[in-house]
Amino acid sequence: MSGHSKWSTIKREKGAKDAARGAVFTKLGNAIAMAARSGPDPETNFTLRLAIDKAKAANMPSANIQRALDRIKDKSAAQLQEVMYEGYGPGGVAILVEVATDNLNRTYPEVRLAFSKHGGNIAEKGAVAFQFDHKGMIRVKGTGDELMLQVLDAGAEDMQEEGEESVIYTAPTDLAKVRDGLREAGLEVTEAELTYVPNTTIEVTDADTAGKIMRLMDALDAIDDVTNTHVNFDIPDDLLN
């Protein structure tokens, strides 16, 4: 899972930079509007609570969050569709692309062009997704055996240390329970989301291939309708700098 947690870290760092210039707010607003279709109350709709928490962590203004919620009232959120595109990048790495769009005729060509322009190709539905497991992911401050015991007691499946933080994996249906349990235990939760974790990872050791992959990921992330990406590559830090 090292490749997944590293990609999660890269996305967080990039998201912080994008948030500083407001570039990420469209994606966050779409995610909130999509989640709110299942109920406008974050206390009873955990997916909406996650989306709002993620928006707040990116310093999205309260007015923007409210506008995203208000899209339920004016029915514009009903036009949004959640779609998962699957593809392969340079070096045969697997990539899942989650989108929220009100116009598939606009979004699909944009995603397909990003793949083809940067040495990848979009694949048929099911051709890539089988290489990933749907999981809950929680990031907390702290490491060590004592934390591992707390994490397992809370109902998590696994924990991976990463610097001064730990990445915790749960069954999708247990994400809310485990996150709330960890907070009640006094742990600082910095991130929580539903994600796709690769069954195996591909280690990329060629600098040219690594560069092509990262340019593809940047191109996908630049598409407003793309809400998340999931990958199975593991690129050493020295090739990312």
C-alpha cells in the first residue's frame, strides 16, 4: 500500500497549493453537491460530512460550502453524474479517475485527451478497477505500537506509518465508526475519505517514465470535473523532486 499512501500525500500537498489560489473549490463544491443528494444533513449523511470536512480542511469559505449545498434546492445537483474512468499510464501503471459532471460529452473527451497526450490510454469499464480494493482511509498524527493497538481496537484493518503520521485502512462501511472512535480516544485525525487501494504496486525506477506519469496525473487533476484519482504506481522520492 506504500504507493497509495505516497500518492495520497502528493495529492494533499498539491491540494494545499491549489486551495491557496482557489483552484480546488470547484471540485470540492461538486463533491458536496453530489453527496447532498442523499440527504442535506451531514449528521445523518456521512459522505456529505466527509465532503464538508475536506472542504473546510482546504479553507474553502463557508459561503462556497453553503452554495454547494443550495444546489440541491435549485435542482442543479440533480444533473451531476458520478462516473469512474479507468486507464493505463506510461509504464503500464493503472489509474482510476473519479468525476462528477453535468456533461459527459464534455468530460469524457477531456479525460481521454489527457491520457492520450501523456502516453496513456483510457480503458474499458472493469479493465482496471479489479486491481483495486474499495477502502476507508484515515490519516492520524502519531506512530508506534500503542497507536496500532488503539487503531485495531477501534475496528481498523491495517495501519501504515508514514513519517510522523500513520495511514489507517478500514472497510468502507466502518470508516465513520473508526474515525469517530479514534477522535474519541484523543487522536488527531487529519484526513478521512473513501478511496481505492491497489492490490499490488508497480515500482517506477526510470526518471523519464516517472516524469511522464506525473505530467499525466497533473493533466487529469487540471480537469475541473475530476474529483479524485487512484493509482498503483510507487515512485521513489528522488524521482519526484
